[in-house]
Amino acid sequence: MESHNPETLMQEVYDTAFSTELFAKGDIKVRINPYELYNIGEHDSFIHVFANIMQGRTDEMKKDLSERIVKKLKNLLPEVPIISMNVRDFEKASYTNRNLID
């Protein structure tokens, strides 16, 4: 992954998530958080995407999101042996941000 520009990778993930039509542009946030310490057995590199999205999407929608992003990363980074993703829902009842507070 050293040979790839992080900003470009983030933009590709952003664009791929947006292409699912599950999100408005301002609702997608992409960050890279490299791990200095990890043990994944035989391989020396991996990418795992954690997606936290507001509840309400179907399992099929979440699967489509995961598959599109993993496919995009697989095409961009064929040298990375492990590329995976999971999607977690967070509850509307417990979510807030500055715009939701009076």
C-alpha cells in the first residue's frame, strides 16, 4: 500500500460508497487508520474496512456496499493479500451530532 496515495484510496472508497445511492454526499466519512502493531499470521499486509451506518438498510444493501468497496480495493491493490469489510448499524435512538442538538 506504500505505493498508493492515501488521499486517492480514500476518494475511491468514498466514490464507491456514494455510487450505492445509500448515502448523501455529506453523510460519508472516510478515514485511514494504519495499525503499527498487528499479527495476521502468514501475511504482512491487510486492509479491513469498518463501516458504521445508520440503521435502516437491508442486509442486501449492506452486502452490496461491502462487495463494491472490497472489489474496488482489490482492483486498486492487487498486491494486498487480505481485503475485507464489515458493516455495522448504529441506532437512530442513541445517535446525535451537533446539528441535532438545540
